[in-house]
Amino acid sequence: MHKKIDRIGGLLVDGFHYLALFAIGGTIVWSATFAFIDMTGRGHASIEDILLLFIYLELGAMVGIYFKTNHMPVRFLIYVGITALTRLLVGDIAAHHRLEWGLLVVPGAILLLALANLVVRYSSARFPSASTESP
């Protein structure tokens, strides 16, 4: 009976897992589509708009990788953070048309995320998880 309950529980968890992934993926496609329609309606796309599309692309790739491997690709979250901060930086400079010392915080955060990405890549290459090791 315990094995049967475990099997039913596993099916329910897997079902929720796939449903949530499809919902997240659909939301990403929906949001990206409306952002693209908004850009075409205006007749042009700013650099912020293009970076927003890259964020949607990275999120979609992350969902796809997670769907195929059941592993959260942390590097893609870092890429999304770097792209979002770059979008913030470009938007702030475009809005104010001046460089201030306070703007150094955003490139500093981008540098920290890039270093975090380097650590994650090095760690995954040097110390692979048991599921990614070759036999």
C-alpha cells in the first residue's frame, strides 16, 4: 500500500510540475508576444525593448532546459539578471542624459553577477553533480 501511495503521490507531483512548467512557458510566450505587438504598433523598438525580448528568450530557454532535464539552470537566471540590469542602466542613461556616480552601482552589480556566473561555470566543470557525471 505504501508503494501505491508513493506512486500516486509521484504522479500528482509530476502532473503539477508539468502543468506549472506549461503555465510559466505560456505566460512567457504571451508576455513576449504582447511586448512585440506593442513594439510593432509603435513602429520602432528601443534598445530597452530588444533587451526585454532577450529576457523573455532566456526565461523561455530556462523553462525548456528545466522541462528536459529537471535541473534549474542557475546560469540562465544570472543571464536574466545581467540583461535586466543592463536594461535598467540603458534606460536610466537614456532618460536622464547624464552620467552620475550613482550609476556605478549598476555596472558593479553586473560585474558581481558576471563573477558569480564564472564561479558557477567553474564549479560545475570542476565538481559535476552525480547526475551529470559520465559513467
